[in-house]
Amino acid sequence: MASRYLAKTRSRYGMTGAHTAGEARVAVLVDCDNTMPGILDYALRVSSQFGRVVLRRGYGNHTTLTKTWQEALVVKAFTPCLQFQYVAGKNTADIALALDALEAMFDGRAERFCIVTSDSDFAYLCRKLRERGATVSIIGEAKTPNALRNASDQFFEWSPESTPTESDGAGKPALAQPKSAPVKRRPRFVVEAVALLASATTDGQVHLSALGQYLKRTDPAFTPAAYGYAGLVEMLKTFDLLVLTRADKGHYTVELAPVDQQPHQIPS
């Protein structure tokens, strides 16, 4: 019944062949009450890597959308979804965003969701979307709670410091000072991940892509840049406890170093 309903719905909306084969349909849903307009550029850059952005919507109350977000939503071609507060203190915009996300998933308009928020109330929505087979990314600020980060497939952290300010006093956009590069570290959980994955293989080796996917699944916010590296290969080369090997075709594998070659000190 469900499959027939979805097929009829997709046919009704003309979605049977509306996108390129293999190209994911992406929905970008913004919680405007919980973040700032400067995040939109970053959100679109992130979401565009996953496929074709077919839904762009911004949700908020009258004050938020008309005074803070109006210009940004218009310029970036987002549909503003105005939600009046029927009772003080009740955020109807959150409910509207959640319902629209579920509707878009069920009628097949999108299978990948980028939810722009730092509000942990959306953690349950993330879990429900993923249970139904959708992929969910959260784009939020540093204040985003772990409950929301870990409910997603991938977390992307945006910082206001990385966005141009309105003016430098001379009428020109002024770029904020970039953050200093993070100190290079060798997190112990990377070695533990290799040990776990290698235990399930016959040769004790783990493909680099499989390791990267595992690290993302266990920690959606994981990125080598947070530890001072440009990429995972550069990061793994610094581990004394790991051996990185490049095959003839350019593929990398990683394994634990032989016991007699391992240093006594374990990375922290």
C-alpha cells in the first residue's frame, strides 16, 4: 500500500523522471529563529555537494523573517515559511519545519536533508528521517548540543567569524580575522577504530575509505581539519602505531604497526 501510494504521489507531482539518474534530491531547511543569515552561503555550499537542491525553505516568526532574514532569503531564493505564534513561548516554526521534512521524504521530493539549526529539539526529527532511509546533515554553530550532532549522519560546524561583516567603516565588506590553525594532534580513537575494523579482515588491513566512513558514522562532526590536518592521509602518516600503504592504483590501506615497532607511548 505504501509503495503504491508513493508511486501515485510521485506521478501526480511529476517526479518520475525529473532529476538526473543517480543525482540525489536535497532539501535545505533553515531554522531562522535559531541562527543567523550569514550561515546561508555556507549551508548551500555544503548541501550542493550531495546533489541537486530542490527545496530551499526558511522557517520563523514574523519578527525573525521580516526584520532579520527577509533580504537573505530573497537573494538566495529561499521560500519564507512564516509561522505566527498562537501562544507566547510556543515555537510553531519548529513544528512546521519537521512536518515539511517528513512530507518531502514521504512523497519522494527529497532523500537527503540539510537542516540548518543548533536546536537539539530537532534530534528526534533526524532519527525519524534516518529510520526511513533518508540521509540527514546538520549545519549548526559551535553551541550545537551533542544530542543533535550525533542524531545526524554528518555535522558541519559554521562559525560567524568565517563570514564577511557588513562593513569595515569605509563602505567595503570587511573579512573577519581567520582563526589560528589548530594544533596538530593524534587522537587515540583513530587507532582504536583501525584495530576494530582490522579485526574483521583476513589480512588485518583496512581501506582508507572504509575507515573514513566509520569515523564519520561514530562522530558526525569528525574532520581531520579539527586536528590540524588537511586530510585523513596526512593525519594517518603521523601515527607511529599505524602503517599506511599505497597500492599501485593509488588506493590506501591502513593497519596496526607490528608490536615490536610500536612505541611505548599511546596517543591521547
